Amino acid sequence: MLAGIGAGEERARVIARYRFDEPLKGGLIPDCGGLKYHAQAAGVQMVPGRYGKALRFPSASARLRIDGKLVQKLGKFFTIAFWVRIDAYPRQDSVYLIRKGSNKGFQLGLTRDGRLWFHGSWGGGWYHGPWTRHPLPRGSWCHIAYTMKTGEKMRIYLNGQEVLQRDAPFAFYPVADPLLVGGVDWRGVIDELCIFANPLTPVQVQQLMANRLAMRPATEADCPAIGYPVKLYLADVRYPIGDNLGNARQFRTVAAAHSGEKILWPQLQLCPDGSTGETLPIFRETPEALVEVPLRDGPRSMPWRRQPYDSSIQPCGLWFRALEWRWGRQLIYSTERSLRTDEFRVEIWTFPLKVRGETIRSLKLSLGGVLLCERTPGVDALTLMLPENRHGSPYRLTVNGHEVEFNIRLAPVRQGDPRDSLMPVDLRIPGTSLRVFTDLTPVHFPWNKRYLSDVQQQKSFSMKARPQPVRPGGLLQRYLGIEVPRSPVTVFTATMRHGMSCGHNFGATGHIGSFQGTQEEYAAHLAALGFDATFQGGSRKEKTAMYDAWAAALLKHGIRFGFHPTGVGEYAPGPQSSNLAFYSALIPEFHRPVYRDMQILLQRMRMYPNLAGMIHGGDNAGYVPFWDWAPPHYNRPWIRAYDAWANRVALPARKNWPWPRDFANYRAFLEYIHAYNRTFGQLAYFARAVHALGPALVHTTGQFGSSPGVGGGGGYPWASIPARPMHERLKLMLAYDWNELSSSKPFHNVALIDRLRSEFPEKPVWSVVDDFALFFGDFPRQQAWAMALSRGLQGIGTNTLAHTTSKKLRPFSADPQEAVRSYRACSDWAHRYG
């Protein structure tokens, strides 16, 4: 029961307390702490305990699951205490006695020799260790208290005495998992399990052991919000990192000196919560900072534009927001042109401002009346690394008592050829011979060691001819060197992006199982189904050997191959973006780097005569960002592109994008739509990347069709884009019906083909008939193919490969053997009558 309390004593704030004295009813363990967070038990046994009854964990399947509103707030301040009797140490090197999250979150570990240890993630890294010096005794009762006090220490008390501690500057990473006890390889008994919202003091731990601790039920006020850990970097835009697989680190961190160059950076302030206005200093000693900011969820996570409560870097005013996204993921979002973010990092671009001309005896730099830097360097030249100040007043620089003002700002974007170009600064400081100017020329080459290593390797490199696959075929192919198609119609399969393709051996998602077998077996299966070509996910980051084996096996069976390209990282800018045209027209990362990645991927495979080309994109977000109904994501920088667009409409912060009522009249709205439509012509830029390597190579896009992210809904802002602006400069058109509804798919696909034909009757048209996870039966599938082919297609394909090598299916999937026979019949029909 809850003990009494004397005057002046502080009650421990209990979230849950389990005494295990009542019989198990339906697997529930009652919480006697007051909040009724009853635990769910599985595989446990009630046995005599330290006090009354206790819970025995006889196997690795025995566990206790604890959840509740305040349990989900554990991470910043807490105590977990219990009596335990270890009957058998784990057979593994280490297991978790108690955990909230499997890797992120926090865990209390037990080693195979019986020692306790800390583990957990604070987002930017891990708390890993230390370990207690002595093992827990087997067969004897011990009292353990695990306390966490963010900003100070985490501690372990054994039988009332502290036996382990470590620094805890940051709270544990917030995860949505319940608190689990057991469920791992150890044997023992637990009694008197208590969870508190505060770290118990040594005296309170001893009182708890003696069952004399004063307690009260915890409240939400006792569980402060967990700050989200963020790593801030000042980045030097003169030194790109290069082949970066992520989003947040585009440039190297500012260094204090480069080849004798004296470098200074401003001492800025972070405002973690814009609604309070409180700030803390950052970048005082180093160009990096670890901080905590509020994690926004619910309605506060949803706006795509800056809000008053967002975090900001002052006094330059650059903003970002840590938010709860979907599926338990957290990330950092911003719309700033000179900020890049990812899950826990914020990169702040800084631009070099050089001061030259005479000895610099004194220097002061301020912005908006805030002093950022003050030095008496006594040098003849130095460089200030400064972030953009586009949200505030001009910088004010005072050198040797004389003053000058300037702005550090990126130049407006040129639509169709976007670049992050700095508006130059070149000024003379009145009364001095000093010149202040921006210069983005690198002082040194940071990759010189790798360059010299490559040069040395080239000296000893001997070119080994890659084995050329033998061209298959009959007499015409063998003697004339040409391939004779079975019909004018190409039958193909493609791993269209965004989760709706499956069944292939790579480059598709797992809605049904991937093909299991060798590349040779895979190629033979495609040939048996009658496919002429396959387009599968590919990236230049993958090793060429994997694609070599794939291409060679396909060639032996007379099948052409191509790619449905992806970026070099899961969330890196790439051709898979559903807003690729809009982004490529206005955001540099989606322009030349994506062109380069697509071209490098094809260049590697040009030696194979069966290289077909490339289909990119598998969804179209219409006139808004992909998944506009979800919280914003750093890999969907639609607002950044929109704000750089010459045809944008000014909107208040509460508005993400314009609606018809935001325009003076419908004519103005339609002019806006026409201007947006013209950005889809940007896809022709990527056609150049493909056709530069071979005019006969296939290039088209899978973005003409429905928008499945909103369930196939039509109308603004998700309506299908008109055919003309997207395909006017493309040689090959493609209709991809992806509305996730089987009832009207054959008709919708035909309507898409007719729209393409009506705009460009002379251009060839392909179509991908969506068969998500094999939801079509035999007759509906043949009906969909027949209706599409009646429109005079030059190519027809599917986004799902039928096969029998895996048993993983969706509940609505057709029988795989029936689907294999059905696809064989469809391809035969297309080849004979197409």
C-alpha cells in the first residue's frame, strides 16, 4: 500500500506498481499504484516471492507487457525498481531484463555472467555500458533500482547501494513501444515491480527496499515532454562531401583553419521552442552543437510551413521542426534553402566572407543588434563563415573602428536550371584599405589523399576484358545480327515505385514474396511467361557485378533489361520522387545530380546488347507534395520548390498550398494550373540523359495516371496531369493505372491511353496494367489486357511478377499457379494479336 508521509518529505511519484499478490485473471496483472496500468502477462507463473506472491519467468517466451499514457513518457526522469532472484544466467552474451524499444529507447541488460549494464539511444548516439563489476548472485533475492536523471546521471542501486553510474546529458529516444519485462533467455523471479516518474534519491531507494517509501500517483505534470536530440553543424559550402547517401550532410563541417587561413564563425543562439522565446548559446567553442528541442506530434506536426512554435537559429532566423512522422519514425523538417535535415541532424550552410587589405586589429560582427563575434586577431587576413540572414536585418561588420553593412543571401533560382548561387558581396570599408568580399573558391583540395591513391592504382592497372555474353537466336539473328520481334507489341514487367510492385527478384517491395532462385532461373521464368523485357529497380550505388549476372542471364533467354531507377539512399533526392518534375525545375539536388545518377547507371551496362533503357517514376502527386495529408518529410521539399517558383501565389503561414478560393477569380486559378503543368516538361531533361547514351534506348515515365496516395481520388489537387505538357518532348508515352480499385481499372486504364493518343496520335504508347499483389483473377486480367491492347499499344506490362517460388501472399492474392498460367496466356495473346 502507499505509505504515510511526514512533514517536509517528498512523495515518490508512482506510475505503476505491481505486487503480484492477486491470482492471474485473463493474463492481467493489476496495477495497485493508482493509475490502473494493468500489465499483460504471458508464459509466467505465480510462485512464493520476496513479499507474498511473485512472478516467475521460466522460459524465453515468458514476459510482462506494461503500457499507458505516462509509460510512453518515460525517458527523461524515471526509476524502475524491483526485487529479483536469478535462477539461471542467460546463455547469450547479453539480454535485456527490462526494455522499452529493441535498440532505440532504453534497456537494462544482463550478461551471461550475471552483470548488469546500461543500454539505450538518445537519437544522436547510444548509451552503451558500463557494466557492474560483480555478478548478481544466483538463487538469492536482490533489490535493483534503475534511475535516470537527464542532464546528470543514470544509476543502478543494488540492495540500496549505488553500484553503477554514467553521465546522461540527453533523454532516451522517444519510442512508442511498451515497457517489456522478460521475453528473453534468462530464468528467475521478479517481485514488487515499481515504476516512478522521478529518479529516486539514495534515501528513497532504501525506503523502498524497506517498504516505507511515501508515494502518490503520478500526473502528466510529473512527466515532462522528452526533448528530441538534434546535432547542429556549421557547414562550409566550399567543400562538398561528395557521394552522400543522405540528406543532411551536403558539405564538410567548418574547420578553424585551412592551409593557414584564419577562420571565425558567429556565436549563434538556438530558440528550441518559438512559443516561449527562450534561447541557449550554440557554437561557442566548436562549429557543432548537441541540443534538445520539442518533438511535435498531432496537429503541430502537420503544417508544411513555418509556425510560431518552431525551433529557430537566431538572430539569422533559420527554422526547423522535429516531428513525429508515421510508423514510429521521427525526423527534422525545414523549408530553408540553406538548411538540410534528416532524422537527427541539421546542417547550416555558411558562406565565406573574406577580410583583406591591412592588419586587422579589432573586429566586431553583429546582426539585428546581437553581437555574434568580437576579436582582436592582429592578422592581415581572415575569413568569416556566415549563414544566410534572409529573415533578418543586414550583417554589420566593424573592423578597426570602421563599419560596413551587407547581406549573405542566395540568389533567386532560375527555373529549369536551378543552382544554389550566392549573391556576391564586394565592398570597401570606408576609412580603411580593407576589402570585404565573398569567394567560394576552395583554399585546398580535401580529397587529395584519395586522388593520389587512385593515380597510383591506375599506374599498375591492367584492363581485363569483361566476358561478353553470347547472343542467342536463330539463323536471322546469328547471320544478320538483328533481332526479330515476335510481334510489334513489347510485353514487359516493371518494378514501379512507391510500394506497389512485387514478385521480382530485386527492386520491388514484399507485398508478395520475391522470386527465389538464381539469376538464370529468374530469366528462364520470365521467358516461360513470354516477357520480352523487364525494368527493375536500380541505383548507381549498387555493385555492378549484381547487374552483370542479371543482364547476362536475361540475354541468354532473349530478354531485354532496363531500370526503374532509385536514388543513392532511401531518402536521398532521386528519380523515384513523385514530384520529380517540379523539384528538378527548382531544386538543385533534384536536377544535375539525378541526371548524373541515371546516366552512370546506364553507362555501366551499355556493353550488353539487350540494354533496353529506363522507366522512372511510379506515382504522381498532382499539384501538391506526395502524401500531402501526412506530416511533412525532409525528402519532400515541395514548399522549398514552391517558394522558389516565379508563378507562386503568396500564402499565409497557416496555408500549405493554394486552393481555388485563394485566387481572385477562376481565370487566375486556371492560369496558375497551366503554369504548374508546364513544369512537367522538365521530364524531357532526363530523357536527354538516356538518349545521349543511345537514341534507341527506351525512356518514359510512370507518372501519367492516378494518384494512389489519396485512394485514386480525382479533382484538384490530385487530378491526373494533362498528357501534353508531360509528354510533348518525350518519344515514348506510358499510361500507368494505379488507383488501387479493381472495379473500374480496365476502363480507367483505357481512358488514360485515349488521353495520350488524343494529344499525340503519332507517338508510341505503352501501358502498365496494375495487378497489385495479384489481385486480378484470370478473366478480369485478360479483360484488362484485351481492352488496353484494343487501343493499339506498342507495349503492355505488369507491375507484379507471378511465380510459385514463395508462399508469401496477401489475403486477396490470386492462386500463384493460376496467375502464372494466366500471364502466359496474356503474353501469348499479345504477341499473336497485338
